[in-house]
Amino acid sequence: MTATHNATLPIFARSVPGRIGHKLPSGDVPATEPTSVLKRHMLRQQAAHLPEVSEPEVVRHYVTLSTRNHHIDKDIYPLGSCTMKYNPKINDAVAELPGFAQLHPLQGEGQIQGALELMFHLEQALKAMTGMHSFTLQPPAGSSGELVGVLMMRRYHQARDDDRKVIVIPDSAHGTNPASVVMAGYQTVKVATDDRGRVDLADLRSKLSSEVAGMMLTQPNTLGLFEDHIETIAGLVHEAGGLMYMDGANLNALIGLTRPADMGFDITHINLHKTFSTPHGGGGPGSGPIGVTRQLSSYLPAPRVAQDISGVYRWDEGQAESIGRVHGHFGNFGMLVRAYAYILALGGDGLANMSRRAVLNANYLKSTLTDIYDLPYGDGTMHEFVLSGRRQKERGIKTLDIAKKLLDYGVHAPTVYFPLVVPEALMIEPTESETRSTLDRFSAILREIDGLVDSDPDGIRAAPRNTPVRRLDETTANRELDVHWMAE
Ligand SMILES: *Cc1c(COP(=O)(O)O)cnc(C)c1O
């Protein structure tokens, strides 16, 4: 064997026949017929081809894997719109309690009272924070919540024999918004962004009609700016007979400061994995509860958690107008446990401080960068801000290159090229988790990279050098995703 850094060896390459790293109890299910529930044809004919390694080697394998990717436990992860805040480890410990983790979704209500109680109380907390009348916890992502919300809009209009066709979406919207609208059978109508980075009211007025089923709006919007004409906007849409949907992905800016229902929204999703710190990334898991006002509550997916007068929790299936079930069981329960633990740990004041500090951190970081990076829309930044790399592009370096160069410093890049209304966008969301010194360090890195645009442009274009893989063919990586390592 050549002298290789052991950590770079895949676990199969470390395998030595007969080496063992586990000690399993003997099985308590008979292995063969006739006594076994397992039929002979179901049994493996040959032993599985598993690596034979010692326990320390297994541990090293996973620790190595964990360091090959960037994650919030390594360093700042200011990926705009994604709210990559620190996920307190206590939340995982709580979710792993056997009484939660070992439940089966088909267990009877009598055996899962604690789980139902947790879901019931989580809904109460979400109601208090949003002002909504009722919630479903079923949707397993924000995007899936959007679809549920739009299907409920549809049901609302159908109940009025009102065949509306379109949903209005700002041109700064997240891509999932138009996708959900189209999946629910509507067409999208775009509304422009004005020169302050908010919904252009004149354009909105021109797009409203009796065809409009509703409007989907992110608050604060994807430029990180508070839509300060929200009452006017909601008034106009309601006047036209439409409903207001709030994309709640940016709720981290608002808790304890204002509530979707108070601003005139009828429906909102919450990304529990963003605002309430459940680990996310790499495609999941997630949780996207939907909250609605009283007039829409009967359309919510069933079953819903209910509490009897005697205090007993049960599943309530009896919603004749419900849009039906949207998840095989009751949602990503482990995420619900983590979110509830986080909410309880912070409490009302703590959650309001969380949002205040998220806004403070974004505004502070922004103030350290705007002399160098262009800020097209800047007034009223909440929890994130969007810079433009156009000055750097004029000097020969694209935003993509800046993002790749950041990786060499061991930090994650911001979201880039979104929202589409900002050319060469760098969307930065530091979250409340980061200290001032981390923000200063991140800012210093971005300033240093700006200097390199002139002194070492080829070095930037060749970045990243310090990562396990360099620049990838991202299109092929997306289309032909291959996450398996196969033994020869
Ligand atoms: C994250 C996000 C979504 C989609 O949420 P998922 O949970 O990723 O499906 C929608 N809108 C905005 C603005 C987002 O940031």
C-alpha cells in the first residue's frame, strides 16, 4: 500500500477480512421457516458486502466525512434566505428521547398522548407568534407548505363558485413560489419591484382584477427589506377578492416584533428548520407548517390534533371541507420536537431578542461592506441584505468567483445570483448566532478578496484550492446526482 493519508481512504478500502468493530446481541426472531415470519425467499442468500473494520476506523470514517463538507458547526454559513443558524445540541438530545424517537406513526392515540400534546402546544406557540387561528404541521418543507396554502386558496374560491385563475408574485420571489402556484393549477402574474426594493404599488394596482385568487409575498422580502406598504398591499388584494399568502421563510426577522395576521395575511408557512433551528441542508429534512385565519381553518389538511374537554388529545378527522392529507403520516415529527424545544428554551422574550439580534447582525455586517461592494437597495435592512458584485465584475471577477474564493478561507459563501432583480447578487444572512468578531472576520475576508480582484485575479478564478473537490460541473452534478460509493 502506498503511504496515503488514512482519512482519505474510503471505508471499503480500509476493510480487512475478519476485522470486527461491533458486538451484536443474538437475534430474537427465528431465522427460518416454518416458525419465522420471514419466508425463505426473503432471506439473503449471501452475506452483505460490508466493510470489515474496527470501531475506531468507523468513527474516523464518519468524522472525516463530516469535515469534508461545510456546516454551521465548523464556521459561519451566511447563506441568504436559508437561515443557517446554530442548531443547539440539546434539541437533538430531546428529539432522541426513546419516548419520541421510538414511536410508531400507527400507534393508537392512547399510546402517543405526549407526542400529541407536544404537537398541540407547538401549534399554540406558532399561533401566538403569527396571530393565525389554526395550523397544520404536516407539510415536510416550506415549499410543500406553499402548495398546501395555494390549494387552500383554491378551495376557498371554489366554495364561492369563483373560478379565479392567477396568483400575483413579486419578481424578487423565491423560485418555489411560482412552482407551487403552477402545481396548484394557477398561473403566475409578476409584479415589479420599485426603486426602493419593495412591491411597486402602481404595478400591483394594474395587475389586480377579479381573476386574481391571491398574492404570495415574502415578508421581509428576498432583498431583506420590510414591505412597509404591507397594509395597503393587503387592502388592495382583499378588495379585489384575493387572499394574501405570506412566504414565511424570513420569519427570523419578525418574531415578537410583528405578526403575519396583523399585517393582513390570511395564510403563512413557517420554515421550522430555518427560524426554529432544526438542522437542514443537503435536501432535508424540513418542516413547513401552515397557519391560516379563522375563515380558512376548515380547509386545513386532516387529521388535526385536538384536545377533549377532559384534556385527552386525539386525531380530529372530521373536516368535510379539508383539502385532505398531504403527508403519509403527521409530518416530520423529529423536527417538531426540536422546534418546540428551541421555542421553550428561548421563551417569548428570548425569541424577540433572537429576531432583534438577527436584524442587528445583518445591519452591522452590511455597514462594514458597503464602501466596497455595491448595495442596490439598502434602506430598511432586516435580517439579511443583498450586495451586488458588479463593481468587481467590471474589474474582471464574477460573483461566482468571489463565492468560490470564500470557500478557501473556510467559510461558506452567501447565496449568489438570487434574487434575480439584483445583478451579480450576494445575499448575506449572518443570523443571530454569530459573534461580532466572526462578523468582523467574515467582512475582512470579503474585503481582502476585493483587493485580490486587482492583485491576483487568476488566483480567484482558480479557487477553491483548499476544499476536497475544486470547481464542479454543477449542472451535471444536479441532473445526475450520484451519492453512492460502490465497492468494486
Ligand atoms: C427556503 C425558502 C423557501 C422554501 O422552503 P423549503 O423549506 O426550502 O422548501 C421559500 N421561500 C423562501 C424565500 C425561502 O428562503
